Amino acid sequence: MAAPKVAVVGAGVVGLSTALCVAETFPACSLAVVAEQFTPDTTSDVAAGMLIPHTTPGTPIHVQKQWFKETFTYLFAISNSVEAAEAGTHFVSGWQVFKSTPKEELPFWSDVVLGFRPMSEAELQKFPQHSCGQAFTTLKCDCPPYLLWLEKRLKAKGVQMYTRKVANLWELQSEYNIVVNCAGIGAHQLVGDQKLFPVRGQVLKVHAPWVKNFIRDGDGLTYIYPGIHSVTLGGTREKESWSLSPNPNTTKDIFDRCCALEPSLQRAQDIKVKVGLRPSRACVRLQREILSQGGAKLLVVHNYGHGSGGFSMHRGTAKEAAHLVGECIAALQDFSSRAKL
Ligand code: FAD
């Protein structure tokens, strides 16, 4: 059988990392990334890129923990290598603070991040509105550099990149044996997934180089995440809102909330406003599917619906998607040997 031809639809963090895992696992495949938008114009470019998972109800906790751990281990190695500056990955320490004692004593990811511990009384003095908190060190991606780094690695492996909107996965059937759907919120239209919905997020990217520690209100709504080139101030979670236009009232509200947590941000400069739609679902759709139409078959692997945690889980889900691609390759070999009988 000739080398299988695989197309990955989507060039956000999920599509690029899935393509990279497929290229690493099955180097004999001919692989292409097909996407309407590439960096810097994807949802993944808007994200803060922090490795702090959000719990999703439809996936067992041990699976979410496995995805997070694989992602953390992968980025830990990059952050300790000479690649770190180009990949835009780095360690960041800080605090998650609460106004009242959280229901959950220990988050499931507490033994994956580094040095997780309750905050001391002295640390809590910095946050007079809050009664308790947790201190830890995690990893962060500066998103556009990380996406560029992934693209560069793919190109070095001979992966082709095509800018194209795909209206229907069948469009790719004449050119590819396997299609991997990593379209993010675009999957709502592409495969008509009614369980997928946007959770709009507005953030500010500001110049405040003196801010070195992250601060996250335990409600997950207000956060200050310092990156290499800018600090991300957030945010909003607006379920079912498809609007990509920045809302000036929200900008002021985010700024005021973040200044309440870190008053020195009053001096922040060069404020840029970004909006993105989190591709949300009760669980990530990580699934193999065989589509049939008039006697023809198309092997599809879905990997979308990462909601608020695309960066936190991308390498773990990419590895699982690559495993499903492996099952598709085995099925293709089976079809071709049966056709010869
Ligand atoms: P996208 O980045 O949206 O990529 C989808 C790709 O598919 C694009 O290339 C698009 O052009 C392409 N596509 C779609 N439809 C089609 C089509 N029909 N034909 C061809 N191409 C198509 N996550 C974290 O883990 N940590 C954070 O700190 C964090 N902060 C966030 C802050 C904000 C404000 C927002 C909005 C999100 C945040 N997230 C965070 C979530 C994270 O951004 C997403 O989970 C992640 O970006 C999803 O990646 P994706 O590759 O699935 O989607």
C-alpha cells in the first residue's frame, strides 16, 4: 500500500500539535495541514497559554489528569532546553486566591504543577480582599511564538501547509485517505456539532514588565498572567456569544478588576484588546469515525472541543489523536489487503 495521505484541518494549538504527533509517530505518512486561518489569527493566538486546567464534566478526571500531565511533561522539557526562547515557553510562579474556602480541597492537577502549597499569612497580606490561596509554579506558552515554533517543526518534517476553508470534510476525500478534524469552534459548522458552543473570552494584552508572578482569582474570571512580551489581563466567559468585537465596557471592567488585585497595573501601557471563542463542549471529542457516502468511505479522527483548556491539554490529546490515526492506517491496510483477495 502507498504511504497514507493524512490531512489535519486546523492550525490552532490542537491542529498543529496533532499534526506534529502524527508526523513523529508515522514518519512514512504524507501529511498536510489545511486551515482557514494560521497564526496570528486563530483563537489559540488570543489565549493566555497558561497550564492550569479547567475541569470538564464529560471526561473522567483520571483522563483529564493524564492529558495535562503529558502536556506539562512535554513543555517542561522544552522550557529546560535551548528551544525555550523560540518556543515562547517558560515557568511562571504565582498565586490562586479565594474570597472563601474552596469546595475542592486539592485540584486534580495539584501534584502535576510544581511546589503546590497553601499560601502563607505573609503572602496573603498582598491580597486583603481574599482569605486563602494556593501558591505554585506552572508553565506558560506565549501563544503566537509557540504556534510558529510548531509550524516550523512541521515544515522541517516536510508537512505541507494550505490556507483554505473546508466547507465539508468530503471535499478532502479525493486527495487524502484520513482527515483529522481539529477545527475548534469551526467544527460547529464543519460537522454540524450542536453540542459544541462558544464561550466568548475578552482579554487585554498590556506592557507591564515589572509583573513577574501570576495572580488568579479562584473564580477563574479575573487573572493576571505575565508572559515574555506582555501580560494578559482577563477576562470574561460568555456562553453562547459569537461576537468577536471587543466591548469597551468589558475592557474597563477587566482593567479595574485586575488593578484591584495588582494596583501597580494602573501604570500598564500599550493596552491591546483581544477576543476569542473557546470551543466548548461537555467533553473533548476525541473519536474515530468512518463516513460513508454512495459507496465511498472517509476515515476521520475528531480532536476538538477543548474549551478553556486547549493549551493545558494539547499534547495529551494530540498523542491520543495520533493513536487513532494509527488505527485508521491499520484499517486502510486491511481494506487494501482484502481488495487484493
Ligand atoms: P483554534 O485555535 O480556534 O484553531 C482552529 C483552527 O481550525 C483554525 O486554524 C481555524 O482557521 C481552523 N478552521 C476552523 N474551521 C475551519 C474550516 N471550516 N476549514 C478550514 N479550517 C478551519 N487555554 C489554556 O489552556 N490556557 C489558557 O490560559 C487559555 N486562555 C484563554 C483565554 C481566552 C481569552 C480564550 C478565548 C481562550 C483561552 N484558552 C486557554 C482556551 C484555548 O484558547 C482553546 O482551548 C484553544 O485555543 C483551542 O485550540 P484549537 O486549535 O482547537 O482551536
